[in-house]
Amino acid sequence: MNLKHVVEAFAQIIPEEEKSAELEGDHYVVKLRGNGRSLPPDTENVTMSGLGDILEAGKDVVVLKSVDDGVERVPQPSLGALLAAYRSSEKVVERKSLRDLEVALHVRTVACTQSVEPSVIDGLALKWLALPVSDRWREAVSTALVGNWVAPLEEEGRLHVSALGALRADARAIHRHLVPVWRRRTRHGRVLSLDAVLGDGLSLYDLVAADVDLLSRVAGGIYEDERLNTVLRGLDPAEQQVVFAYAAADGTTWTEAAAAVGATDPNTFGERVRRKAKRLAAEQRRRCELVSRHP
């Protein structure tokens, strides 16, 4: 693939109102209008696949030497896209994917050197990455942009359009970390903070405080709440130790609590204790309800 083919391929991803392409003597020149973008700082003295070395990098154009010793003048703003898109393959890939990649690379270049307007990040997220727009998403996309999704370009001189998928995945992962725990979704709903306001000066903690302290131990291993004693009597000593470890926050899951007390198969044993304790507690509640109905 010679330089003319590269330039022709690149011309396909630039909107008509931004380009003109014409033959001037022996040189095929592509001119971009109303662009104003600058040459990325890491693209000087790079040998491109199918092309020769960069001979000159001026303010408005980049002069390239092709493999057949022909000299080509290509507008400076196109170099980032040439490096990003056409070093990866000698095929002309889907127009939209290449345009998306070129825009993302341009915004990254600006973000690495100066502040970027929020509207630019929002536009990139919404139009080019198909991501939602919000303050939290803006922070996620901004952080992902300066990440290592362009590592193949820096290490191998190649960047496939699939890099956009890596950028999108990075943004989503960062966004998940930015979402507070009490706003994350679980299988059956959302996790809520105990500080969540319920109105009238009440919070969730006010409703569950009694149950939070239910497992507070007293002397002799006897507990103040008889309901708990009833449940514990249905467990053998090893199972009780798992309940104690879980209540004392020795593990954030039943598996971790079982491991903390030395169970040989923490996953199976912890799950068994969880199910058994849940069943005993449900039976205890049922009996209490019967007593309240028939005192």
C-alpha cells in the first residue's frame, strides 16, 4: 500500500466540509479546513508501515517520503489518525469506527496537555463511546482517556479500532468504582447506607439498631435476647463459632467467617451455617408471631 492509497483511505473518514483532495503536479494533497488541531507530541521521527520516514513537520503540513521515493505533503492534523488507524492494517476499516478512534485520540492529546471543556468530554462519551453523561461519567471518561488504552500504539506502533472498546471498558470500570457502595445495585435491589434519611429525623440505622446489637455477648456465653439463645441452641458448637465470627466482623461473608474459625471447607460449611441459621431464625419469628396473636 503506497502513500497515495493511505491518503485516499484517510480522506474517506473526514467529513466533506472539512476536506478537499486534489492532485497538484506529482503530489496528491489533502487539505483540511476549520480543523486547527496540532500534531501529537509523540509522532515525530516515526516510520509508518508502508511509508518512509517523516521528512519535515511544519506548522501546517507534514512532508512524508513514500517507499517509492515520492514526496507527499499531508496536513499536520491527519498524522495522528494515520498513525492510529493505518499502521494497524492495510485494510480500510469501517468509516465510523476510524472516525471514533480519531476523535478519541485527539481529545486524549488535548487532555494530556491542557484542560478540556466538560462539554467536549460529554460529547465524546455520548456520541463516540455510547456512554451516559453525568458528572460521575465525565470523571470516569476523563480518567480513562489518559490511561493505557493506547499502549499498543506506543509499544508496537499499531492501534486497532478495537482500542475504542478498551477505552469504553476502562471508563465503565472506573465509573463502577466511583459509585458509592450504597448506590450500587444488587441482584434484588440497591444497597443503602444506614445513614439514609427516612424523614421525621429517622434513618435506617434507627430501624435496625436493635438487631445490629443483637449479637452482643454477655458473661458465660449467654445472650440478653432469648430469641438469639433459641437460635443458637439449634446449632452445634462449630456452627456457633461461625455465627460468632460473622457477628464479630471476622469475615464480611459467611465463607470468610468459616475460614476464620478454621473450617476445612469454608465455602460449603459457611453456606450450610448461613442456611441453617436463617431457617432457625425464621422458625423463631413464626413462633413469636403465633404467641403475639394468641397470648
